[in-house]
Amino acid sequence: MSILQQFKNRYESTQEEECSLEEYLEICKKDPTAYATAAERLLIAIGEPEFVDTSRDTRLSRIFSNKIIKRYPEFSEFYGMEEAVENIVSFYRHAAQGLEEKKQILYLLGPVGGGKSSLAEKLKYLMQKVPFYAIQGSPLNESPLGLFDPAEDAAILEEEFGIPSRYLKSIMSPWAVKRLHEYGGDISKFRVVKKYPSVLDQIAVSKTEPGDDNNQDISALVGKVNIRMLEDYSQDDPDAYSFSGGLCKANQGLLEFVEMFKAPIKVLHPLLTATQEGNYNTTEGMGSVPFDGVILAHSNESEWQTFRNNKHNEAFLDRVYIVKVPYCLRVSEEIKIYQKLLEDSSLNAAPCAPDTLRMLAQFSVLSRLKAPENSNIYSKMRVYDGENLKDTDPRAKSIQEYRDAAGVDEGMQGLSTRFAFKILSKVFNFDSTEVAANPVHLLYVLEQALEREQLPSEVFERYLGFIKEYMAPRYVDFIGKEIQTAYLESYSEYGQNIFDRYVTYADFWIQDQEYRDHETGELLNRQSLNEELEKIEKPAGISNPKDFRHEVVNFVLRARAQNNGMNPSWQSYEKLKGVIEHKMFANTEELLPVISFNAKASRSDQKKHEDFVARMVDRGYTEKQVRLLSEWYLRVRKSQ
């Protein structure tokens, strides 16, 4: 199928379908979605959740305390927002059940760049998925059930068509009343259309933005008289009225009110009656207009605090259902947010050195965390990401202890994802000759950006401390291991020789036998064997060499049995691998001939250097980054 045909089919599938009122009632008998509320249709669009048993995943079990959590595929790209998404879905579930939430405004409260607008856009997109039925020609997309009297007709509709009486709460609009009079009371003359909500056509989905006291009044929500129609109709005639307000267009759908509490309070009054009573008044002297939709509002915390502290707004506060949308506090999920943003840009193909995104994510999360008492904030960040620090940091607390101490507002302050992505953009474009990102440039750009932000001195020092105390030193270790690993692969034979020799010496030492070296003929007694073994063990700080030797020999003996009597690879036993690496890199000088970019003394050294660079490139670096990071590493090591 061609793209043009696909577009045509999609367009045709969302066109209006007309039927009579009687046919509509027959449809209701078979299909409950024909009279479903906006909240119910939104729930259908969201779909059923996937249940994740976190006890089966070590990382998730620590984050979610072995609970079974819900994940909604439609919100799969909202990383680290499981709680906010579940609260939103709970609101619509309760509203769909006809509970108090049906009369409330869903209000997303969070810091700038935290994802509130993205959630709102997603909900509007989902609103378009499920069609609804409306009276043909109605400027308000009003439900055909509004034509019936709840007191007189509810019992008959429930008995004959299975429509519960709670769906007959809305009133008839002034427009429908006028048509009814024109039809002489014959409601069978009303036609019904099946429509799909549309953001583009503003059908059952609308957006209202705040103005100020001088240029915004309630007409932004309830519409206003169309002065061009006053030649033919009186001012209070429904046909002279322009139902162009947000509430008018969002009937049977969703109204998004952006930065709601920036709007003058007089503008918000129609929202009270629209949500509480299901109708509101127009600017002219005609009857009330029905509203059976959902209202979604969002703004930053500063506007909310200002609004809440005003005692005159108490009636409004009681009708708001708050869902907090804090910043992401898990490093792994923050990285996924950056990856998603990069995928949507031309930088998706640009090289990004290992650990660049992780370092930026760590810095962002550190800025959002509340400093714990008697514990390290870096450890807290790692615990929040699901790491187990029992063996490495005895002072680290459980994730629940950290959360309880931090309170409910953690994640509502700090550096935004938007700020982080601007940093990332500068890092990628830092080098005029290569569009690529690496952690060394990231550290520099971050420091420069913090100075430009003109933050309060206390905050600036704290953020700078994250770079100096945590990020830079740990990156020295990380890039050191990367360089050493690439170097090790050039010397894998050397590593294997150390491994084989250690195993042989340890085996003879355990058996209390002398060992004769086949190449030199030298005879080593138990004391000499112990001295040779300690040369390898001491640089790695092995505290109990006797047990360690037994462990290694037992491992190798088991491995030989499965490997035709041959020793396993020196990298196969993690503990001994670390010991050998310490032995090989106890002296940085050994690295210099291979990793430095100076002229080489021999063709052999040049070959080893080229192999080292090739291996670093295989690990995700560009050649230019290998040079930059290697020289930076040697410079830092020299200064220590």
C-alpha cells in the first residue's frame, strides 16, 4: 500500500456517519461505547495495563519493593513516570465510574520541563481514537441523549435499550431547544452523526491559553455573540451566538487549559458550573449550555502556590484533582529520555562516547535530589536507580528510608530535562571539526553553563561540587578502565601467561610441592612460590590469600574438566581477572608507549598503538575522541 493510499484510507475511516435517532438507540442496545462518556472513551483508548511482577527483576524489586506494578503501553515512552501515569489513569477510571472525579478538573502540577505538556498532548492524541455520537448540526457536539428528560424517559431507555439512567444527566442546549420547536416537538426529525474527535478540526478536543485582565474574558471558554448575525436574529437567539469557546468545542471530549492559574479568576468561573452541574451560562440571555467532557489543566508550581494562598479561591481549590509530575529521579530512565530526544533530532547518527549520557543524567538527578542526613547523595542516587550498595557503602539506606526522609516534594526542583538537552546540544557541537559528544567536553560545558545561569551562590557551589567530587573523579576511573581494557586486549597473551603461571604456582603451593620451571630449570620451594604469588596478589589488596588461592584453583580444575584439560581464558574468572589487571597496570608508565600519540620508537610500538586505537573505536569512540580522552587521562593521572 502506498503512503498516499494509506493517508486516504485513514481519512475516510474518520469521516462522519449519519443515522436516525431510532437507529442510534438500536446501536446503543448493542454497543455501550455509543453513549460512553469522554472519560470512558479515554480509558478505552489508553487500553489495559501490563502487569509487571517486580520481584522477578533484581533492580525493579529494589525500586518498587517487590510490588506488582501496572505499565500502560500507550505511555511506554514516559520514562520514570509510572506513578504520575497511574494517578492520571485512576482519575479517569473513577470519573468513568461516575464518582466525584467526574466533577473535578485534572490538574498536572510540576516543575518546568518535567513532561506536563507531553502528557497533555498524549491524552489529546488518545482522545481522538474512539468515536462518539452527536446531534447532527449541533455546534456543541451534544449527545442525542440530551434530548430526553431524565425524570420522564430514563426508565424506558434503560428497559428498552439498556442505557443506564446516569447517562441522562445533561440538558438540552438552546440550539437544540430551538430546533425542537421548529420540528413541532417531533424529536425523530433530529439526525445523529458518528464523529471522531479531532485536534485539527477542534471537534471534542480544544485548547485554551491564558491572557491577562485586559485581553481575556469568559468568551474564551463560553463563546460570544456573532455580531454579523444580528441583522437576522435577536441577540439572545442561539443562531446569533458563536459557540467558539473552549468549553463549547470540548463538549463530549477534552479541554486543555494551559497555565490555567495565570488566567484572571473571572475567566475560570464557568469551569465551576461546567464541572459541578454539567452546564454553564453564555454571555447572552439564553438557556444554559450542556458540558459533558473532561478538563485537563497544567501549570508550574509557582502559579499554583500563588493561587492556593489566596483565600478567595477556596471554592475552586476543592474542585481540583492534583497529579504531581516531578522530574525523573532514576538515572537509567533519564538516559532513555535523552536517547529519545536524540532520536528525534539530526544528532541521532552523531557519535556519542560511552558514559556521556550517563554522566549528564547523574548530574541532572543529583540536582533534583534532597541531600540525605548521615548518607552520601551519590549513594542515594544509585539506590534510587535500583543498585545494591550493601557491600560498597554500609551507610547507604533503603530506597523507602530515603523517600520518607525527603518528603513528597522531592523531584519538584532541580535542573530540567530541557536544560540537560541544551547542554547536550552544545557538547555535540563543541568541536568545530567533528559533531560528536564526549564526557570531557561535557564537564567543561556544564561548568560554563552553570556560571552563565547566575544561580544563587549556595546552589552554584552545590552543583559544582557534584562535578568536582563525584563526576570527574569517577570518570577518571571509568576512562582508565576503558583504556586499560583496550590495552589489555592488545596484551591478552601476556594476561593469559600471568593467569597460567598463577594457577600453576597456587596449585603446587596448596599441595606443598616444589615446582621446577620448564624453561629456566629453576626449582621453586613453597616459600619461593608464596613470594611469586604475592607479587600478583598484593597490588590488588587480596586480604586472605590462602582462601583466594583455593578458590582460583578449584575454579580452574572445574573449568579444565569441561575444556579438554586446557586452562580457561584469564578473563573468565572475574576475581582473578581484576587481580591480573592490577598487576599489569600498577605502573602507568607501562601504558605510555601504547596509548600516547607521540612518535613511536619502533614499528612494533606503532602496531600496538594502532591496535589500541582500533579497539577503542570498536568500543564506541571516534579516533579524535581516543586521542583527546587518552591525553586527558594521562594528564590527570600525572597531576595526581
